[in-house]
Amino acid sequence: MTEIVLGVGASHSTLMNTHWEQTVHKAEAERFRDALGTARDELAAAAPDTAVIIGSNHFRGFWLDLIPSFTIGVGECVASGESGTPKGPQPVDVPLARHVANSLVESGRFDAAFSARLQIDHGQSHAIQYLLAGLDVEIVPVVVNVFAHPLPTLARCADLGSAVREAVLGFAGDRRVAVIASGGLSHRLPWPDWRAPQGDDEEFMVRAWLDGRDNWQDYDARRREIIRAASAAVNPEFDDEFLSLLEKGEAHRLTHWSTERLEEVAGNGAQEIRTWLAMAAALDHVPARRLAYEVIPEWLTGMGVAVLDPATRSDA
């Protein structure tokens, strides 16, 4: 019998790797890093065979020549390795991944894209680096479009999580499965709406997103400069509200928000909470346990970690 044994939501930031020594809010950064370690230990204790990693794309795995709303890696998976994140082939649970992709279509709920040769970036590999380090775990990568408008609605992303749950639990093999959400919380990236770039930097970013499939590394230095020059725009009140809903098992209450309202309140980077909504739905909205929340302006982001344990509902 296949079962879902744990859910984890965690913010990501490659600045953990590239600018740790320059981080001013060191105590906050260390608390966040320690919380990732705690989540990793809880994953180890849950002993999953496979981790479904629901993450975002930062235009190193998908480009504007083709942007699906949802993509499942069903074969080879290669991490781009930017900014000190893992690089190279990643172990995919191919039978489970293909079962999930097929089940979504056969159920009539989702016509998700699939890739037999998927390139992921830190939207997935940050979680591999910090949450799966040292664990003998295969992955099922699920990439959600959160940066190239039009975006899938928040409600649709929660529906995806429910459909993934149904598919995983219907797998005929014997798997212990964890579900990890990587991204968010509130933050604003100096990234344009690709449909209406303003100024040289935004024109450059859109060109990188259009042309980077074969040479994304050529654009990376200036991309990093643009990001490092950005001012932080973290909304702790929103982040606390979202994490509180997660703790109550009520994150679905946010699904009526529009993309525009979410960006206005919490920044364009907060669109990544779609991954958390999908993960929470895959765990059937069992109440979460918050491990950390820290505002780290140097990383531009409200950094949170939470664990969802189905056993807590059984115990109750």
C-alpha cells in the first residue's frame, strides 16, 4: 500500500549559498537554517521512499517559448546547479511519476504537461540540497508556473494537490511518499511582466527568458546583479496569516484570492505559495506545525518552514 507520510513547506533562497557571510540578520538566518535541519530530520524519521517536490521555475528549466502551468518529470531530471545548488542528474521514481501523470489525465481532472528530460533549478534543487541531504530518496518533480503570466489560479493549484494525493494513494506499488513545497513566502523580485517590460533591465530579463534555453548561463551574472540591487519588500503580517491558516488546516481559505491581489499584498514572489497550497491539499489539509518564520531582508524574502504530519490527525 502506498501512503503519504509527511508534508513540508519551506522557503528557498540561493543567497543562503552565495552570500551567507554577508548576511546581516545572522541570528534569523541561523534559525531558518536550523529549521530546515529539523524538517530534514523529520523527513528522515518518516523514512519516505519518494518525495514529490512541488516547486517553481526561475527561467532556467522553462523559457517563454513554452510555459505549461504544471509539468511532471517522468524520466530524466537534471538540476541546473546555479548558485551552489545541486547540479546534474537527480534520481526520479519513474513508475510513480508516470502513474501520477497518467492518473491526472485519466481522471479528467488535469491535462498536465510531462517531461521525460526535465531541467529543474533551485525551485526544486534547494529542497533537495537542504531537506533531502543524505537521504536515500527518489523524487517526483512537479513544476508550477508562478512567474510567467497568465498563472494558474490559487484554487487550481490546490486542486492539483488533491489530484496528486488521489493519484499517489492509488499507486499499486508499496511506497512511503513525502510531499515537499518549495518557494515563497512574501517577497518582490525585480522581474517584469514579460508582456510589458519597462527599461533596460526589464528588457534584458525578458530577452533572457526568451533566449536562454541553450545559454542561460550567459545571462546569469547580470541577472544576479539586478536581483542583488533590489530592495526587500517582505510582508510579515501576510506571512503570519498564511502560516496561521496552514496551522489550522485552512490554507484553502486563501484560494479565492486573485493573482493580482496576492501580488499587491505580498509581492510577485509570493505567487510561489501556490506550491504550498498544492502540498497542503496533497496532505488533505492536516494542521501544520510551524518550525520557523524569519524576515531576512538580505534574502529579499519572508523565510518560513512548516511540517504537516498525517499522524497528528490519526492521533487526534
